[in-house]
Amino acid sequence: MTKDIIKAVVDKHDPEWLLRAGCPDDEYDPEIEMIFSRIRNDMTNQEIAEIIHAIFLQMFNDSLDAELCNIMACEMLAMTSTS
């Protein structure tokens, strides 16, 4: 999985509504970097969703909806399999 895939999915969902509020396009780059550094090729959707959840909790002190984390993980995996 590439950082570009992670960025595309995180930016698309804008889980903290930062991009919609006018923040710069690189607003989620630290979180994207952290997600990228923790993901391994053989991880399941659930494992990736848990990483996303943990990072957003750590960085924003905000617990993202588990379903949103699942959706983002599924999209990341789908984009990885087609690239």
C-alpha cells in the first residue's frame, strides 16, 4: 500500500472535517505517515481499521466511528489490489 492510496482515502472521507473547513491539503499528512508506517502487506481489513482508529484517537483525541474506519480500510485495500 502506498502513501498516495492512504492519502486519497483519508482526504476523501475527511474524518475530522478539516479539509471542508478550509485547512490546507496536507493537513492529514502526519496521520497518513503514521498509518503508512504501521501497515504491513498481509494485514486484514480489520487490522488496518484498528490502526486508523488508534491513530486518529491519538492525534485528535477523537474516537472515529468504527464503520468509517472499516470503510476507509476496505477502500485502501481495494485500491491496493488494483494498482
